[in-house]
Amino acid sequence: MAGAKPVFETRRIGETDLRITTLGLGGATLAGMRERVPAEEARATVSAALDAGITYFDTAPRYGTGLSERLMGDVLRDRRAGTVLSTKVGRLLKPLFGPRPADFQFAGALPFEEIFDYSYDAIMRSFEDSQQRLGLNKIDILYVHDIGAGTHGVEGNKPFWKQLETGGYKALEELKHSGQISAFGLGVNEWEVLMDAFELGDWDVFLLAGRYTLLEQTSLNPFLSTCIKRKASVVAAAPFNSGILVGGTTWNYVAAPQDVLDRVRAIEAICADFNVPLPAAALQFPLTHPAVCTVLPGPRSPQELEGILGWWQVNIPDGFWSALAEKGLLADGTPLPSGQAA
């Protein structure tokens, strides 16, 4: 990989003994999310991340219905020392013999279909199934995946939440107390359900996609402030809001509306004033909040990872963030690197 090897800060996961690099690798795109990725290229991307010094890797049964876990396990199996691995529970996989839904996101997925189940037994089974797909005897972090109204609808989520409340949470506690995992949390695209989760008990870490980014800080209050009080860490996933902050036209996986495009153009103008690439600002922004322990992009190739590492090493002056705040492009109260707030 060209250029100097980056030096990564590490941050602690909640009050656990886990520490992870402030840049991680997400495994959704490796399993062909929206575009097929050759298996060797996916494995090469994981290897390149390890070579660069990245120690945190995230996957899920959802990603390619088991494919991402298999690909990531192929590489980590021989290079597990010093790494932190997370996967997810809430979906069981069973053999698929019919057509997939028209909106299925993964090209080249394995022939399985998903069954949502957040119960005690299902979480235990999902955990064991993931160990087998990964070919690893230890998973460091388990996230409850895609629970909430955004996935299931308000009424549809109620029975799933009841499963988590009456048994699923207990399963996570038992896995942690027995040493089979070191931390647990939720992995979702909506922060509101995470506030509900705090009512169930304590959590170590939440993976939140697209809700604390350069473009959107809706999770700032009350969620992120509550994380500080409850000593829970946050993994800021999807820092590019699915492409709009890296030169694309999609925002949260749909065509960006005009108001979002206008906001991006305004941010780009500040970037031009300070000679800061927009993707570099998007990648580095989430770490200005003390609750955030890592940023989790999802490159699909070693070349894309190389670009991300280049943006990671861009030196962004404090004045850039202050200029964004002065123009009203950051939410009130957003922490800035200077220690001040927008």
C-alpha cells in the first residue's frame, strides 16, 4: 500500500478491557452489498486493513446471508491476535429454495434466507452459528441487529422487543459473564431504539449507522449525551451516509433529496476554503465526540481502503470545524476538536 503507514489511536469499549483502533472495517460491502465483490478481493481488503494496522472488524449474518462472516473468518483465522471482532444476532439463517425478495441487497449471497428472532434460544443459536461460519472460537462483541420500528414498523417491532426484553438480553448477559464474548450492544440505523434499550439494562457499545455524521447529528441529544452518562461507547458506521459524502448521489441508500444536496454543497464550499477533501472531513468528524470509539466505513477493495487511509491522514485544522459551526452546518452542541461546542 502506497504512502506512510497510518498511526491509529485506540479507544476503550465502554468499561470493558477491549480497545480498538479509531478506524475499523465494516463487512457489508465485502459480501456484495449493491454490487458483487469477488471473494479474493474481499479477502484482500481484510488483509490490507490488517497490514495497515486496523484492529477492529465488523460483520453480520445478514451480510450476504453468511458470506461476509465466511470471508472475514478466512483471513482472521490466521491473524486473530490483537484484533477485535464483532458480529450480530437477531436473524437466523435457513436454506433458501425459492426466489429472493426483489429488494434483497446482496449480490452473490449464499443460498439462505433470514428469520428474525431475538429470543434467548435464537440468540444462543445465532452466536454458535456465527462461530461456525467464521471458523473462530471467540467473538468479542455481539450486536442485536436491526431491531426497531425502522426495520419492523411500530407494531411489528413490539413482539420482537418483547423477545429481547424477556430472554434475549439475558442471553447476552450470560454470554458475557461466561467469557464467551467481551461486550454486547445493538447495531441499528435509528438512535431512538437505543434510548429504549437503556431501559432494559446496561450496554457496552452501540453500532449506529448514518446518524452521527458530518451531514446529520440527530443522535447528539439525548442519545450521545446519555451514552456518556451510562458509559457506553458508540461505533459510528456509514460515515459517508451511503455515498453522498464521498462524491456519490445516494443518501441513506436512496436518491438524495434537494435539501440534502444543498447542505452537501454548503459543506463542500467550506472544504474548498480550507483545502480539505469532503470525504476526509466526513471520515474524521465522528471522532470529535467523546462517546465515539471508532469510525466504520465499508470499502469493497484494497484500492478503496487505500483512499480511505489517505483521507484518514489529512490534517484538518480546527478552524475548519469552527467555520462549519459558524455557518450553521453542525447541530448546536456538537463537540469540536478545540474542546468547544458548536
